[in-house]
Amino acid sequence: MINQTQNSNLIRRYTVLGSRTFSNYWWTASIFFGALGFLLTGISSYLKLEKFFFISSNNITFFPQGLVMCFYGLCGLIFSFFLAFTIFWNIGQGFNEFNKKDGIIRIFRWGFPGKNRRIDLFYLITDITAIKVEFKQGFNPRRTILLCTKKKRNIPLTPIGQPLTLQEIEKQASELAKFLKIPLSLLSDSNR
């Protein structure tokens, strides 16, 4: 979700939430506990224990069921730790700043640790030709606000995985186009 934090006649700044969302916390916990159950069941079938913590595995043989359960458990634990680290580092969090005073647009995001952890992009307002709104319907809907440059690049401004409502997209895109005094265009599935 994008929240407007600063509003003036010359500068607008929209904060972008990162990976610290309820759904990410939910999936991290669900995958962790599910994977832990698989791993403990596989281990108890290897040790031939009837009861291992709260897991009963007297009908499961280690080869092949227990071995496969250990594999799925380890994969699930690795994936849940990956999700936990993306939440801890708050990947994707940042802001979009439109500064008419200096004539620049700044897009800042936090990435994964390393030399490219800070993603800090600058564009001249004069290089922006339009604001484009992209709508994709279906199983995985996508509603994105894009900056179009003279070099035919489309730069997304909205976060991935958090589709905004049609009203929010429409309001933000029209405010931005009005603020920058550039045209607003619509790109949907039917336009392609």
C-alpha cells in the first residue's frame, strides 16, 4: 500500500510498505509449523518411535514415506526462514518522491543485504512522458501505476503482491498526473 506522507505544492512523497504485512507473517508461521510437523514425523519414523513429541508415526515406514517427509520438512523450514528474513529486513519498503523544486523523481527501496541493499533511482521530471495505469484481471490480478520515460521504459511505482483497489489506483494516478502535468493513460487486458 502506498501512503502519502508529504504533500506540498512542490514536493510529494509516497511511502511504500515492504514485506511486513499480515499475510507474510501468517504464511511464515504456517509454513514453519507445517514443515516442522513433516520433519518430526520423518525423524520419528526413522527412529521407530510410536510417539515423538506430539507426532504419532506408527504407520509410516522411513523408506520412502519418512524420507520424503524429512525432505519436505527441510525444504519448508528453509522457505520459512527465507520469508522470516525478508520480513526482518523489510524488503521492498521505501518511498516515491516527486520534487518539482529540483526537477527530479526519486524512487527508493530496501533490497536484500549486500552492496546493492539500497536501491535509489533518480529520474528527471522532464524525461517522464506519461503516467500509465495497468490493469490485469484473473487469478493473479495486477493493478500497477507506471512512469513512462522518453526512453520507452516503464517504471513501476506500486509494490508487488499488494494490489490496490481500483479507487486507490485511480486517485493516486490522477493526482500524480495532475501534479506532474503529464497525461494519464490506461493499459488493461483488453487493450493488449
